[in-house]
Amino acid sequence: MHIHEYQAKDVLRSYGVPVPDGFAAMDADEAQAAAGKLPGPVFVVKAQIHAGGRGKGSFKELGADAGGGVRLARSADEVREHAAQMLNNTLVTVQTGPDGKQVNRLYVEAGSQIDKEFYLSLLVDRATGFTSFVVSTEGGMDIETVAHETPEKILTLGVDPATGFMPHHGRAVAKALGLTGDLAKQAGALAGKLYTAFMARDMEMLEINPLVLTGDGQLRCLDAKMGFDSNALSRHPDIAEMRDETEEDAKEIEASRHDLSYIALDGDIGCMVNGAGLAMGTMDIIKYHGGTPANFLDVGGGATAEKVAAAFKIITADPNVKGILVNIFGGIMRCDVIAEGIITAVKEVGLSVPLVVRLEGTKVAEGKKIIEESGLNVISADDLDDAAQKIVKAVGDLS
């Protein structure tokens, strides 16, 4: 789960991390009032969406010349003007895709005098099991270009969970940032606070870009992105309350309500599979045969007929889906349960696209019989390769 910048900065403040003062605003009047609470004379108005590249983005309704999603203002009235332009319009960035995201919230922040920009993030390194600092002296909006063209300028420093954060980790971060003296001490202390917040809140990602050196010689987190382990949110109800469902795919929200693992993709072949590995393999073989999956969907090993029906409805709710492949290998999951769920869903929502079903494993004969006797127009497949070829052909025949 991700949260907005202003929420992430509230979390950082609670751990003593230095961030500029600012206030969230839901309308232009609130934005103007927020500016009145800040010292000025420079303010920053920031669109709050779950995507990066806001500063270089543009609004669909306003055109490229109107300005992006991060703007400077030199009066409360100018803050209000920017807010009125940005709110309820669609911001398109390199990370949103061409459809963009509607801006429903703003963050009005005190301006900072910036002498230098750095990049600093924490991630879970699944290869080592460590929490790793990713550090660069080249922070700012072009960090992706740095990663692509000069990757040697980005350093990774791992923290062994057996020891946790130690003073030498702070010194290593400071050295990687090229800081000495008092700034090195600031960097070490900051790294320690970020690590504490990362671990205490079960984060998967914490990105500070940019981390800035201000004109008065202070390090400050000018932006913040946070991602949390969704499986750990029960331990952090205050974080769970920060969820903004307007930033998420409606189908993914519905899937989470049924405890389904679902991720929307850009293809036209809907997939319903039990088991994450099998789901990945199913998507791969669809691609191999020339098709494009519309989703990743794992119904899990112990799904009920109701859960399967919910999964099927989520797939068919995607207007881009032109065909569906159900691939079930029944171990804990029984094939007859899958069959009953499919039939229930089809009877409720109808079936207007080709459906290929491959069942194997526990109660497979009973599952196939249920589908055969249902009267549904279902294409049966003997194995995964056969299923993938049949659904790709069926979708292709519709084109």
C-alpha cells in the first residue's frame, strides 16, 4: 500500500526526520489558508498523486505550457491560483501513463533554499534479506536518467537485520553522499532515523528524492514516498487509514475485499489461476504464444466457490478483456469448487467472450463434468500449453 507525500512526511516527523513545514489542502480556499500559516515568502504547491515525475508532468486539460504538478508561488493569492488550476484536473507524468491521474489533494509547503540535491532510499533486498540504503549524489527529477546512463553514481549499502543499524552504516551513507564534518553527522543521524521508521512501520520502500542541503547548512527531506507491506497493515491501523482508494484500480480494490491477489495489466486475456508461480507461468506461456495477459490473479489454494465467482466477476468487469483463461491445478484447491464458482459467476454476469478452462488435480473429473453439463460455451483444454494456444487463437479470431 502506498500513501501520499504529505502523509509520508507526517510519518517521518514522528521519528524526528527533518522535513519542511506544510499543510494538505482539498480545495483552493484551504490551499490559500495553508499558505497563510507558513512563513513565506516562497511556497510550493504540490499535486498529491501516487506517481513520480510530477514536476515534469502536465495537465491534460491545461496543456504543457500551464505548468506541472509542482509549482512555486510567492503569495497566498498565487497559491490559490495554482490550486484552482490543478485540483480536479488530470496530471500526466512518465509514471502515470497517458491516462494520467486526477488530482484531488494538494500539499502546500514552505519553500526551501536548495544548495545541493541528493538521492536516498531504503528497500528490502530480497536476494540478501537485508534492508538496503540506495544512495546517490545525483538527486532530483532525473534520477532515472542517472540510473540508466551512469549507474556507478548510485551506491547500495546493506544493513544486516541481525545487527540492525549501526554507527558505521551512518558513516557509510555520509561518505556515499560526499559529506564531511557536521554534514556527515547530520547524514548519519538522518539515516538512523529513516531506518528506524522503515523497520518500525513495516515499509517495503522509503524514497527521499530529493534530500537537500539548504542554504543554512541543514539536510532536509524535500519529498517522500512510502510503500508498506500490505500483509502487516493489521499492526498499523493508523497507516491503513491513510489509504486513498481513488488512487487505486477499482478492480484491485474489489479483489482485496475478497482476499484475492490481483494486479491489472494492459493485455486482453484475463487469467484466473491458483498459485502465484502457476499464475506467472500462465502469463508467460500466453505471451509465448503471442497473446497479452490482462491481469495477474491468484485465487489461492483454499478458495470457495463464492471467492472464485468474485474473481470471475472482477475479470469480466475489465472492458479490455477479450478472452479468459482459467488454469487450475487442484491440490488443496478442488476442481469441482472452481467449476461451481465459474458457473455461478457466468449465470450472474453472462459470458460474452471466449472462455478456455484447464483443470487438473483433485476432483478433476467432477469439475469437468460440472462444466460439461452446465451448457456453457466453454473451450476445454488438456494442458497449459494447449490452453494458452486455444485462448490466444480464440481472441485472435475476434480481431
